[in-house]
Amino acid sequence: MLSVCLLRAFRLIPRIGPTRNELSMKLSVIIPVYNEEKTVLEVIERVRNCGVNDLQIIIVNDCSTDGTKAELEKLPQAEDLVIVHHEVNKGKGAAIRTAQEHVAGEVMVIQDADMEYSPTEFPAMLRLIEEDLADAVFGSRYSGREILVDGFWHYVANKFLTTLSNMLSNIHLTDMETCYKMIRADIFKDLELECNRFGIEPELTAKLARRRCRIYEAPISYVARRFDEGKKIGWKDGVAAIRFIFEYNLWNRESVKAQVVGGPRKPKLTAGEVSPTAEQGAPKEEPGGKAASSRKRGDTAKSSPAARKRATTKTKSASGAKAKSKAKAVPGAKIKAKSKTKEKAKPRRESARAAKKKS
């Protein structure tokens, strides 16, 4: 077995599986487009000649302000082509979310319209899903294939975001921010995507990792475009990506845990509502019974804060009046009792004095 693995590693034994011409799964290619009038038609042509026989191309024009829409209108109608136009510019993530409902293939992949990525990589990536080795395949720009040297800080930012994502999602990727994310269509269509801009990359990665999908990386070629040539991602998107990495790997996990592990949450009750369990467990008696009278007292007590305040004030005043009356009544009674005893003792003292005088 070890010898077979070594021979296969050195390509002395051909790998068992479909070749480029034998791929049978239908691939849906999502192409978000914004102000790419110079390259969009050439990208579509490259996708059609990528080496995958059964294709669907979904183009989402994100309210381009140049001649992109006019270029797309030149294309003849075809069964493999779906074109959707946004009336308002929303971002790459929103364009992918729009295309989500149009996916008809068994596998989908995202393709930028700027020719940085080559669609000729699709067959090698699709083979891993066709052989049932992977649920998702990421095309890595930093896995040992030839690439046009990119800017240093752009490379550092990519590595930092990838490392941070790996730490929180507990998977090992070399290129989390890659555009080439090929995913089984049933999984992709089941994802509830939220990000509108470039935060879609960490969102997809986190949600695939949380589902414990089998993720492979395949080396791809990459021709980096400079900012003066129309590159759209900037430092603000990098800062936002940090927030999305934390949000979809950590903060969002609590809600999923509550729904899956803890069951559905109990609905919050508004004022005047009674929980179903309380209604089921409450004793049923006649309207004039004890339960009814106790409910009436409870309803009166729980009527409103102002009513409760007035009730407590009345109670305090009543108790205060009683205390005062008692305090007044007690000294008065003592005075009356003393006066009566004095009146009784007075004639005795007078009779005693008279007896002394006679003697």
C-alpha cells in the first residue's frame, strides 16, 4: 500500500478518477461584474473554453456605471447564460446572493471579471468534488504555483486575515481571501449569506467550516491587478474583514447553538399576554369562585404602575391614620382614668381631715 502511494505521488501510476474530458457534473459559474466593460466578454469566453463540458454562466451586473451593461447586451441569448442587472450598486456579496437562486448546476464556483484568475483551473478543482473527496475546493494563490508578484502589504494583509480565520475556524488554509471557492450546489444554496461587499469571503469560509465541510485547496495561477488598473478592494475592506471573521466564527455561533442544541427559544411575552403553559396549568373554576376572585385581585394589583402607586399611598395613609389614632387614644384614656381616681379619692381625704379636726 505504501509503495502504491509513493508511486502515485511521483505520478508513476495514474490517478483513478475522471479526466478533464470525462467530468460529468454540471458547473454553475457566478460572475459578479462592476465596471468591467474591457474584460467582461473575454472572461465569459474563457469560462466557456475552460475544459468543463456542462456549464451554466450566471452574470450579475452590479449597477455598472460604464459600458458594461451595453457589452452584456451584445451577447446572444443562450441556454447556458443568465444575466441579472442590479438597479442599485450593492457589492460583490450581494451579487453572489442574487445569483444563489439561479444556480442550476450540481457545483458552483465564483469567478471575478477582471482576468486575475484563469478558468482553466476549474477541471482540476472540480475533479476533487467529482471523486467525492471534497465538499468545497479553494483555489490557493500561495501554494507553490507561478504567480505574478503582488504588492508586499497586500500579501501581508492576506496572510494575516487567513491566519486569523484559521485560528477561529480551526481549519488550515493558505489563502482564505481567494476568489475561487468551488462548493457543492446543495450546500451553497442552503447557506444564509448576509455580507454585501468583500466580507463574503470570510463569511463563506466560516460557514463552511462550522458545517464541517470537507475543504480542499488546489494550487492556481494568479495575475495580480494593480489599483491603477481598476482593483477595487481596499484597506477598509481589510478592516471590515477582521470584524466579519470574528462575527461569523464566534459571535454568530451562539445563536446557532441556541437553535440547534438548546431547541427553539421561548417567545417573549408582551404586557397582558399569558404563557401557554400557564394557561394549561391554571385551575378552571366558575366565574364566582376563588380562582376568579384571586385573578381579579391580581388584575387590580397589576393594572398599571400609577394605580399601584396610588394603592400603596392609600395603604400608607390608612396605616398612618390608625397609628395616630391609637397614639392619641392611649394618652387620653390614661388622663381620664387618673381624673376618675382623683375624684374617688377626694371625698376620702376630706373625711379624714374632718375626723382629725374633731379630735
